Amino acid sequence: MRLRALLETHALGLRLLGGEEELDRTVRGVMTTDLRDPSRYLSGGELVLTGLAWRHSAEDSEPFVRILAGAGVAGLAAGEAELGAVPEDLVTACARHRLPLFAVDEKVAFATITEYVVRQVSGERAGDLAAVVDRHRRLMTSGPAGGGPDVVLDLLGSDLDLRAWVLSPTGRQIAGAGGTLSPARATALAGEHLAAIRAGRRSPCRTTVDGTAYSLFPVRNVGRGTTPTAFRDVRETVLSDWLLAVEADAGDWPAARLDLLQGVTQLIAVERDRRDAARTVRRRLAQEVLELVQTGAAPAEIAARLRVAAPVLLPGLGSAPHWQVVVARVEWARNGTDTGEDGTGGTGGTGATGGSGGALIEGGPVAQSVLEEILVDPAWTGSGTGAGAGADATDRIAVAYTDDEAIALVPLPTAPADPVPADPASTDPASVQVAAEGARSGGTDGAEKPLDAPAADPGLHADALLAAVRNPLSAGLADDGRLTLGVSAAVHSAEGLRGALEEARHARRVAAARPGRVCAAGHHELASHVLLLPFVPDDVRRAFTARLLDPLRDYDRRHRAELIPTLESFLDCDGSWTRCAARLHLHVNTLRYRVGRIEQLTGRDLARLEDKLDFFLALRMS
């Protein structure tokens, strides 16, 4: 709005004292101050309201006006309630710096002027932005997406002073205006959003993270052939839809602004659908390779298909990579009751499971979307030159699905497979590991290696895959969903793909036997005792652990003797009395007394390897 419009609004009680030739200045906001130097709070374009409490003598006017003019304010309005008529020295200073000056009638409150300016400026900004958004929507729906969602978010920032970000369901930042969100904050916002969706809360969800208020708007899938939202089970899309996070509390927003933000989410959804459609080729390649592997096709035929896929999945990095297979499964409880894969417990059943109301949910597509998001390499920016320049972070992921599970072919550049130098003194082992993992894990020097990763093993590791996404995905799965994931070892040829697929599936079944909403297992665990435990029937497990551990639990309940924690530490210390006593901060004699009590209650001898092993397995199964 213009300064002239304020002067023409008689209800505001403004009287012009100087600067008539500057009345076409644009007012972008309003600020009330009585500070001698308010420059730190000014950004330009404000109408400054002051009660003149800063003025103690005529000499104070010149520096005050000079500061306002230097900050680029639109005008100054001085109240007459405190000093009566506006001092002549202030009028002279404003004339010298060409700053329009108004007198505010003592009967008019500054709050009245502030409310009027804010209402007018906000209305004009919303109208201008709505027109821009509508024009941009038409451009995007009829031709290529010029700048993607970043363009719209920049408009929100410049026209409505709103900082906003587009996030994936795991908290990965897809676009943003107003700086980069920290990973922890982005993950927290994604978790809040998914929890709100599962709880059925109205959009936008309002939340506070680290003292900052946010409003979270879902970005719905609007692609052709999509079932209308009103007829869809929320669990079909909750783990794949994007969200728009706005740094503001939308609780007191007018309907017009809420409608505008809903329009922004629809515009972003168009770009999301474009990116989703771009995955079609990679999905098709993965599906073709998977069908060849599962139908027992000749290795030469599979290898030929892989040679076609490699340049698409590794743009600019050459061909003939190594491959890993990742298998994921998303399952929903039937009518809120866990059924288990084997009918004995845990969330399971088929991929098309029924939730409340018995609606069928096809598990494969849901798992496909989730796995595509989990496998996004945070180190891949698509910057630089070559075939990969400008590519999206998801451009190197190929995920197919069959029945109730999703299967990913993950290409690894050939460099990580180079053998470790024979002379260990010539190369730092940590550097070898970092170089081996760098192409896919995005790890940095000094990063802690996952427990399931041997020293020179390249590629993906199960624990690392879920480390950053476990909390938000758990919020989306709520109390009736479950995600399990298995990772194979890297294979160097088409002949190894069938074995890698079975290995990944087996690892996923190991993960499915564990407690928790989001679980993963890697191929390294298939050479451990944990491979056997998930396939022991539940009744056998319960009987075995009860026979060994129930006497100790009962004793601990009655006497607070901490026999179970003592047993765990003793086994973890490989039966070393001194190390275990130091860990528990006990005298060795006290430790010997506790171990003796364990042996007395169970009839076992912790000096015997067989009995140690039985206790170890019982603790793991419990």
C-alpha cells in the first residue's frame, strides 16, 4: 500500500507535516518504537510510529531521523499525546532527509494504525501471491517444471515473509526457502506430521520444535488415476506423501491465507507427481531383472539386462557395477490384532491386510515407496557436470515389488570392490573402509562403523539404513503397522543375484522376528546364532527361557538382588570376574556371591561352556 492511502483514511487521524512529494512510497509493514536507535529491528519499507519518548532535547531529532532514513523506512508518524504538537526540530530533520512525517491525533491509538496497515498489507500480499501461484500452476501443468517447488517457496518468503520447506515422510529436505533445516528438526517435524495423520487430526497440524512454531500441510498425490482421498485408506499413502512445513502458527490465520497454502501444496504435488513418474523407467528395469531372476533365466540374459540398467542407475559413473539386494515389507494388523508371519505373534500376514473396518491394503506399492525413500543417498546432490548433473536424489534407485514385498537393486560402483592392499602398514584401515563405503553410505571420516559391517565390506548396512528414519516411520506406522527390511551382501555378477535375493529375504525374516515397529537385519547376521532364534517356535522359546530365567526374575522381585543384570554383565565380560566386578562397581566377593545364587536357583554351573551358552541364548530370546 502507499503512504497516500493512509493520509486519505480519515479514521486514522494522520496529518501530514512534510514530505508531500514522497507520498507514493510503498508501505510494507509497521513498527512502534521509542528507542533512540531502532535500526536493528528495521528491514525497510516500514511506517514507524513513535511517542517521542526518545527525545530529550532538540539535538536528538537529527540522529534519530538519520537512522530511519538510512534504514529505508517509508515514513514517520509522531504521536501528540505526550508532548502535544510535534517539535519543529523533528519537522526540520525529516525535511532534510526527505522522510515523510505525520502527526497522530492524541485520540487515535497506535494499535488502530498498526491493525489497519497490517490488514491492508497482508491482503495485498496474499492477493498478489495467489495470482502468481495460479499463473505458476498453469505453467507447470502445461509444460516442464521450471524451478520446481523452490520457486513457490521463494514466493512465500518474499511476498508473505513465510519460511517454508518441503519434506519427505522421513524428514529429507526436498526444497526450502529460509535456510536448511537441521536433520534433527526436519526428522522431528516429519514424525509430528505422520503422527497427526495417523491420529486423524485436521490439517494443518500445528506443533512446536525447539521453541519454534510450525504448521504442517500434507502434500497429497494428485496424479492421474489416483483414487480420490476421501475413498482411500490413509495407510496407503501416509508413508509416501510429502509435507509442507511452514514456520508459523496457522491457528489464527484467515480462511483466505489457509486456502492459499492449500493451493501451494497442490502446486507442489504436481512436481511430486512429475518426479514419481520419472521413476517409471527405473522401476520397470528393476521389475524386468527381478522377473528374470525369479523365473530362473540364464545368467547371460540377466547380465544383458543389467548392462542396460547400469547407465540409468549410475549416471556418469560407467557400467558393470556390483549389486546389492534390499527387501522390505510393510504389514498392517488385521482389525488391530497382530497375526505374525507364522501365525504365532508379531505383525504380519499378507501384503493385502485388513485394518480397522477390514479394508484391504496392498502391501507391495506401500513398501516400494518407503524403500525408495529409505535408499536415497544423502551424499548424492546431482551437482556438477556429466550425466548426473541436475539429477534428483532418487535418480539412482530401482525398486520393484511383487505381491507383498518391495525389492531394490542397489548398484555399487566397481571401485569399492578393489582389494585391500597387502601391506597393512601402507594404508590406514579406516581410510580403506571409508573409501569402500563412500559411494553409497555418504559416510565421513571418523564415522562410527555399524555393528554388522566388517572392516572392508562395501555397500549398504542394515542398521545404518534405518538410523535416521526409524522415528518418523514408526510414527506413521502407529500401533498397527510394521516395516521389516533385509540387506544382502554385494554380488559381482548376474549369477549371484538369485542368491542375493534369497539372502535379503532371509535377513528380512530374521528382522521380522524382532520386537519393534521398524526392524532390519543384514547378511552378516546370517552367519550367527541369531539366524536360528527367529525360527524357534514361540512355545519352545517361552518354555526354554522360563526354565532358566523365571527363578532369577522371581528372586529379583522379592529381594531386589539384580541377578538378571549380573548374569548379563558376567556373560558380556566372557566370565571375567575382575572385569565384571569393575563394570558393576562391585567387590569381587559380592559378584561371586551373586553368581553362586544364580547357580543355586537354576541348578546350572557358569563355569561350564554349555550352561553359559544356554543362559546367553535365553537372554537373547527373552
